[in-house]
Amino acid sequence: MIYISFPRRIALCAGLCVLPLSGVAQSYTEATKGSATRQDILDAIRPVAEWEFGPPVEFVVGEIRVADDVAFVTVRAQRPGGQKIDIFTTPIVLRNELDPSAGDGPTMEALLQKSGRVWAAVRYGISSSEGWWYSSEYCPIWAAVIPEACP
């Protein structure tokens, strides 16, 4: 029988837990707070968010993944100063385009592409309860920023 000390067992377990993830190379970077890229991406989705949730909005960022000229973003919209948005009174609900009792509130996910110097939201989801981006149709363009959805 081979004896492995407790600290080595912990290290071995930690290594084995990371091992499956090492096969998926991270090909994107996270747009850092204060960066021009982050601001440009948030500015690109702001008109969509204001159309759906009503102006003005600011964002609490979940993730902003960027690889070359593509990006994936997840955000929660709020009013300036951190005031919560009442999803029941938003334009998207008042237009009968969203069931306010379903989904995840004033959240948004978007796949973006950069054209020249401008980012554009090519596909987005509002108050999504499921990961709509887990579809192979997005993989040819956005695989670098949604690798978990593109095996």
C-alpha cells in the first residue's frame, strides 16, 4: 500500500478537480472595469436595455468575455444609484413581449460583434431562465467567448 500524506492528498484532489477544465482552453479575456472595451460593450447594449426596461439604465456586470472582435456579456439592469427595476412596469412587459412572472428579472445576455470600431449586439436575451446561447448555431462565430456551449 502506498502512503500519501494528508497535504499531498489535498493537492492531488485539487489537481484532479482542475484536470477536466484544463482540456478547455480559455480563449477569451475579461474586459476589466474602467477599460475602453468594457465601456464600449456596455454602451452597445444600453439602447437595447433601455428599449426593453425603460431609460435610464445602468448595469451590474456578471461577465464580459472578449476575444478579438466578438464578445459575450451578462448583466443585470438597474436604475442609476442602484435602484431596482420593477420588471412588471417595464416596456417589454407592457408590450406583452415578456411574462414578468417567468425568467430572471431585468437581466440581459448578449453576443456582440465588432465592426470597425463599433460593437453591436447581434443576439440578446432578456430575463432568460435558460442559456439560449447553448446552441450550436452560435459556435462558428462566438465559440471563443462561449466555450462551455461549444464542445
